[in-house]
Amino acid sequence: MDRNDIEQRVIESYQQDEKMMILVFAQWCINHDVDPEVLYERAYPDQKDNQALKEAMDLTVTKQESEEIADQTLLNILQVFENGDLAFVIQEIMADKTSKKR
């Protein structure tokens, strides 16, 4: 395998991992009765109509069919992909839900 093949595989692996991160985000939103597109737009107002998010939305399942996605797991995944703005908005959602439970 030459250098270009290795670089291409690394890029493809990163893109695949990024798609998985987006799917985890979208499913977490579904599980918490939050619209993923609205939340994403709140974090990134200049990035409307995110195609990768739309593709991930097609892969989500209902809240009842989904496994639990821990809040901290989602935040960790977002940090790995440097989605700090999105993590911040999600933390606000988490804080709102916690305060409503009290």
C-alpha cells in the first residue's frame, strides 16, 4: 500500500466515524424529544440543511426502539469531533430538563 492509499483510508475512516457521531447525536435527540435539525441549527446557524444530518435522520429509530444513549457519551463523542458549540447547546438542554424535574 502506498502513501496515497493510506491517506485515503484514513480519510474514509474519519468520514465514517463522523457519520456515526451524527447518528448518535440524532438518536439522542429523538430519545429526548428534541428536534435534531432545530438543535443543530441553534448551534450552527450558518450551516442550514446539513446533508449528513438528514442522512442520519433516515437511520434513526423511535424512542421505544432505541437503546439508551448516556448524556456523557454524547458529549464525549462531540468533543472528539470538536463540536463544542453543539455540545454547549446540548448541555443547555440537559440543564433545562434537570431543572424541570425538580
